[in-house]
Amino acid sequence: MSEKPTLLDLALTFNHIALASFGGGLSAWSREVIVVEKNWMQDEEFLSAVTMCRILPGANQVNLAVFVGVKFRGIPGALAAVFGLTLVPFLIVLALAYFYFQFHEVPAVKGILKGAAAAAVALTLSMVVKTGRKCLVGLIPVLLFLAIFLMNGIARWPLLACLSLLAPLAVAWGWPRGKKP
Amino acid sequence: MNAKTLVQILLLFSSLSILSIGGGNTVLPEMHIKAVGDHHWLTDKQFADVFAISQAAPGPSILIVTMIGYKAGIGATGNELFGVLGAILATIAMMVPAGLLVYLVSRVWEHAKNSPARKAIEKGFAPLTVGLILASGWVMSKAADHDWHAFLLTGVCTAIFSATKINPLFIVAAAGLIGWLGWV
């Protein structure tokens, strides 16, 4: 892993993630920046953090910012990351709120958003391809992957229901056995 | 804005913060009941519109509470400064309680660095997370890809993102341009 990020690094990096996610795809952008570009975390640690941040209450991406911030710089780190993630988007959303409630519409960006949203879906799908290549090796991980996709994506079961069935199996499978490497 | 609205904003969003297990979207129905039905801060149509705006705007989509807080703050007075105050309060109230919980959990997590439980969770949760990401891509696609043009754009972009190292920002910007030209 590279050097420990400073508070400014954390704020700027999460700001970059937030602004890049125009049209959606915030999780995929987080991985793109935190794992690929900055090399702050490895895929396995990052992915498990993503799911823990989903289980815990709160907005997933805000939670992830807290998690990454605390990991490197404790509470100040969490504050820096959350400020970075939310300050500029907050100002943008506030401006949009002003326009919306004043003029009952938002400046014409609809077409741009349509295109960007299609690309944001693509970024999310490519995250599946890239992370899947590394961790979907063997029968059991592939079955876990398919099962939770069918339950949560197709059948739309609530996250907690899916996890209470599959997480124990996943942890049992992942439990280290034999000699330490 | 009067003190009562201020307290209502703080109470509503800090309680939703703790209730939002699984992410901000899980408390949207409750948020709708309280903000539209009980407090009459916005109309049904306005709630649907601010939802769409917060989804599309950069940053976490939970910033829908910023817009609701803004409208609640303006409320009876019509003063935009109170709107800004309401927006700030709603946003902080929505993030702090859940954030504290994540802080506590991540401290425990750091302490457990070398425990077999943490290793098992990291290894075991990886395939589950990839499945959940595919599920959200699937759900996003249903909302974003209305016709075969958009599907094609998503397909081409997925191939580019997966197979090349081009900065994704260029691709998203190009896709935005394609949308602006009216091709999707």
C-alpha cells in the first residue's frame, strides 16, 4: 500500500469521487479511485467494507467515506472524507433546490443525464467484471454470487433477508483453515 | 422558519438516519409519509421531482434530504435563508447518527485486523458484494436504459470500461454528449 493519505488527500479524493459520479455509479467510482488509482485498499478489503457499509444504517457512500477516513486518520479523517464527499454536491443540490422551487423546473440537462446514466450503469457492470475476475474463482463463490444476485436483483428481496441466509455460508466458506500462509 | 420546524427537521432526519438499514433508499417511503403527509412540507409531485433530481445530481443520493430540508425551512416564511438553514440541518441530521455507528464498527474492525473472523468475512463477503453490485447495476439499468439505443450505449461503455484503462470520466462525458445530441 502507498503512503497514508493526509486529511487533505481524503477530502480531495472523496470530492473527486462525488463529482465524477454525475449520473450515478458512486460505488464503481469509489473502487475506481480508492483501489485502482490510489491503491489505498485491496479489492477484498474494499468489497467487504462496501457490504458492511450497506448493512449498517445510513447512506452507503457516506458510510464508506467514514470507514475509509477512520481507517487512515481516525475521526478527523472521517470528517474530512465526509466533507469532501458531500460539500460540493450539497451546494449543487441546494442550487438545484432553489431553481426547482423558484421556477418549478431544473435547467435543461435531461439529455446529458440520460447518456451519463447509461454510462454509469456500464461502470457499475464493469466493476462486476473486474472484481469478479479476482474473487469468483471456484464453484462456491460463483454460487454465492449468483444466489445473492437472484435474491436481491431479480426477486428484490430485502438486503437483510438475503444476507441472513447467505452471509453465514459465505463466512463459513471464507474461514481460514490449515496453516497460515 | 420557527423553532418547531427546526426541531421537527432534526428529529425526523436523525431518526431516519438510524432506521436506514441497507441504505438511504430504504427509508424513502417513511420520509414521504412524514414530509408530505404529516408535515406538509412538500406535495406528492414535488417529492417525486426532488427524488429524481437527487438521484441524478453528483454525490450521494441521500442529499434528497437537503432539498426537503430547504423546502421545510422556507415553509411558512418564504425566506430563502431559512431554507438554507433547514437544508444544512437536515443534511447533518441524516448523516451524523449513522456515521457514529460506522465509526464504532470500523474501530472494532481495525482492532480485529488479524482475527480469523475478519479474514473470513473479507473473503466470504467479496463474492456476495459482487453479486449485490450486479443487482444494483441491473436495477439501475431498468431505470436508465429505456430503449435499444441506451442499451447499446451501456453495452459499448461496459466493454470499454472492462477492457481498457481509459479514464472513465472521458467515457461518461462522451456518453453525456451523446445524450445531449439526442441519440439516446
